[in-house]
Amino acid sequence: MSTTTIRIDEELKSRVAAAAQRAGKTAHAFIVDAIAQTVEQAELDAAFDQVADERWAALLANGKSVAWPDAKAWLEARARGERLRRPAARLLKR
């Protein structure tokens, strides 16, 4: 395992120490957890952006989409536990 040095001002250092104590962790463990959570969130964001880019490219390529009122009605029905057929995709009006 390697060592990395970070510089933080005294106010943040005391806030980290207090938060770590409340969490029952050392300041080191608290900081490592915070970095790990931030990295995980950044990776999830990147994956979400990738999916969105792929779906946008597919929409531009085939022009098919489900109208929002149809999609919303289907989602609401699913949330109520109903099993409906998925709404059909149609060509976008241009």
C-alpha cells in the first residue's frame, strides 16, 4: 500500500476528526472511505453518461421513441403492480 499526502486547512481537519469520531472511525479510515465513496460515485456517473450517450445515438440512428405520456402511464401501472405490455416505439415526428 502506498502513502499519499494531502493538505487540508485546520478547520476541515477538525471537522473530519469530529465526523470520524461520530462514525466510530479513525480520521484515516474516514478519509479513505470518503475517497472510495467519491470514486465509486464518479464511476457510476460515468457509466450512466455512457448509457445515456448510447441510447441517444440509437435514437438518432433509428428515430424510434416512446411518447412520454405512454411511458409514464406504463411506469405508473408497473408501480401499482400491474403487468402491461410495453408501449410501442414510434418514429419521432420531425
